[in-house]
Amino acid sequence: MFTEGQLYSPVTTHEDGTVEVHLADTHPGRDDAQYLQRRGEIAGAALAWDRGNVPVPTIVYTPQEHAVWSRVSHELAPLHARFAHREYLEAKERLGLPTGHVPQLAEVSERLLPLTGWSYVCAPGLVPLRDFYADLGGRTFNSTQYLRHGAEPLYTPEPDIIHEVIGHANQLASPRLAAITEAAGRASLRLETDEAMKLVADVFWFSIEFGVMYDGDDLKAYGAGILSSYGEIQEFADMEIRDLDLADMGTLNYDITAYQPVLFAARSMTHLEDVVGDFFATVDDDAAAALRVEAGRRGLLPLARH
């Protein structure tokens, strides 16, 4: 099962008002006191933000943080040209994100709004699953504002602003991909059971996050998780590629901390819309339950989930 909060480091606020981000022992910044303080400051800005009354907080990024953004942007550019689907590439060109500095979320919104009507808001890290999807249904994307540790700029154990913006904002600049994302959010508002919500989130994982799609005879990536990962974008074509299959996508057991060994390929953008887009646009609790029954009949339901 995928939830937007699973990959994010926990955040707590102490009695004195300081905010602490609890990084995993394997995180490159775990023993860097300056990085830990910085992460706490950025998370604190999001926690203190009054969503209804004031603009998204501006983060004054350091030269080192701008350098990380620039390094990753320039390293990903030739990989995008080689491996990204044309739908993503054309959207990326329209959006025109800066490559030399970290954009403010307000700047991302200003670029997206006239293209597809989407905007960005800040989050300290974890966003409850239903809250995240409800916002998607309103064309609003919850994004972190911190950057990965500078010691390993081409690696991050958790989604940072590079994933949220280079991966998702470029994707959301495509009207067709944005419409599928919005439909997933709207689906969450119809669903009452947690089982149905989890199934929708898993289909989202294997499409919007880790989707691949043919462009003619060539397999390309459109998923934000692949296109924001320097390593995974070079490996996805060697994974097990299956046809779009909602019962399989919605119940497959997988590990969120590793490269995805199984990916689902759409034959075209229209095929993706017809299968995944229509699923998000129409799914309800009964339809989700029927898919789980089908998965069970076909022996697809896992014994346990990571």
C-alpha cells in the first residue's frame, strides 16, 4: 500500500516551539547538526502557515541548497530527453522551471495556474492520505520545501522539493496528466472505506508516481517518482513490464524504499486515459471491492504488504 506520508520523516514540535525532524539512521543528513536544524526551520515554517489567510511561506534558500537544485536539474535534463515520454517533455518545456535556483512554491503556482489551473501549497512532510487526495481533487498539490542533503545530491531517501516539483509540477503542466491526477483526488471524496482508498492510492502509485508508457515502439517514463530519480530513470526499462491491469496495480505487494521491480505500461496516452483515467473518474466503494474480489480470484492478493 502507498500513502503519501510513508516516505516522510516524522516531525514533532517541542514545548519551546522548536520543530524537530526525525531522520532515519540511514539518512545522509542524520549526523549533520546544521542540516537537522535547517530541516526543522523549514518544517516549522509549514506548520506555522495559516493556509486560509496568508501566502505560502517563502524560504530563503542557501547557496548550497540552490547548488543542489542546479546540480540535479542539469543531471536530469539529458536523462529526461532520452527516457521521458513526450507528454512530460512538452509539459516540462511549457512550464519552464528555473534550473539555476530553487523555485518558491508561489512561483511554481504562478507558472502552473495558467496552464492547467493547479497550485502548490506547503507541507512539513507527512500529509494524511485523505487530506492529500482531497486537495488533488481541488487541483492543489501539497509539497515539501526542503532539499536532500548536499553530500549526496543525486540521492534522497524521502520525497523533497526536487521530487515534488521536478517530478510532479512538470507532470501537472500536461492538461491530460493533470486531469488524471485530479480525477484520483475526486475519487477519494466518493470513497468511504479504507480498503477502497488504499486501492486507489496503489493504482496512483503505479501510474502517476511510477508509470511508464510507450511512445511508438519505445518505452518511456511519465511517472514523477521515476523522472525525479537520477538512478531509477536509468533502470526502469530493465524492470518487469506488465500491461495496465487495475486489479494487479491496486493489490500488488511492493517495497516503497527500493526501485520498483514491476511497472505497468500504457500503450499510449489515450490508453492511459481510458484505463486509469476512467477508473479514477468512476470508481466507488463497490467497484473497488469488485476489483479486490477479482484480484483474489486471480491469486493476485498478497499475504502481506510492505
